[in-house]
Amino acid sequence: MECMTTTAPSQAGWSELLGPRYRSTSAVLAGGVGLHAVNIFLTTSLLPTAIGELGHESMYAWSATVFMVASVISSMTVSRLLAHRGPLGAYLFALAPFFAGTMICAIGPSMEVLLVGRAVQGIGGGLLAGASYAVLREALPERLWARATNSASGDSRSSRWRLSPPSSPLSRPVHCRAPSVCAAANPSPPRR
């Protein structure tokens, strides 16, 4: 009689992904996507105040639109960027337009300049997020790919972007200087 032994495939756990061996890699991969996602969230939260100072309420939606269009277009170039510069070079290259766009937005005297800054930010953001997902397969063993993708993911199924502590600045109301924009961005719940 022949005895068969089967071994269950080892399930990669969070402790391995976030353990000493892969902790830095995981942080960099999640950071690229996180920087992109947090930027969208913060800009949406702070834009009503900026419009109050800069004017041009009619351009409110363009801030997110310009950023996202630039992100999508630049993310299509990630494979070429990785081929020419490698993972580290691609990340550093992507950080440059992201931070340059941030500076343009910060010092921009008008809504038009802010939109240019958002486009430049979007280029860097798309490269960072795209590089994070593209490098994942190179940087980690196959058994960790699913966990790492989930860790880096900022989609609606991930609690990472939905949770903020009650004491967080993200949970406090933002002072709005453009009432019509704030009303559109934060509609009151229907009264019963």
C-alpha cells in the first residue's frame, strides 16, 4: 500500500509582508499609491477654501479632472520608464513632477496656475501609483503578490482610506470661504 502525503501550499501572511525582510519594500509600494490617493482626498477637502481665495467657482471640478487625466496618461508610460530607469530611478523620476506640481499649487496666484500645478502633480502621481503596482511583481515573491496588492490598493473595498481617528484633522470640518461650492460639495442630509 502506497502512502501519499500532501502538503498544503504555504499561505503568505501579513506578518511576512510587513516583517523585517519586506517591510521597507511594502512601505515604498503602498506609499506610491497612498501619495496619489491622499492627494486626491486632501485636495477635494481643501479646494473650497482655495476657491474662496482664488475665485473661479466654475473651475472647481477641473482641479480633480486635470489631475486624474494627467495621472491616467502618465501611468501608461510606466513600463517604459521602468525599462529605462529601473525601479528606484522610476520612483525618483516620478517624485520630481509630483513635488514640482505641489509647489506650483502652493504658490499659484490664480486658479489657472493651480490647474497647471494639478496637471504636473497628476503626471507624477500617475507614475508613482503605476510604478507601485508594476514593481510589486519584481520586488516581492509570488506568494506575497495578493497581499501586497491589497496593501497598496486604495479602492473602496480597502478600509485604509476610509478610516480616520476622531481626533484627526481629516475628521474636522474645513472652514469654507466659498459657500456655494461648500454646499455643493457637502450637501445637507434630507430632513424628515
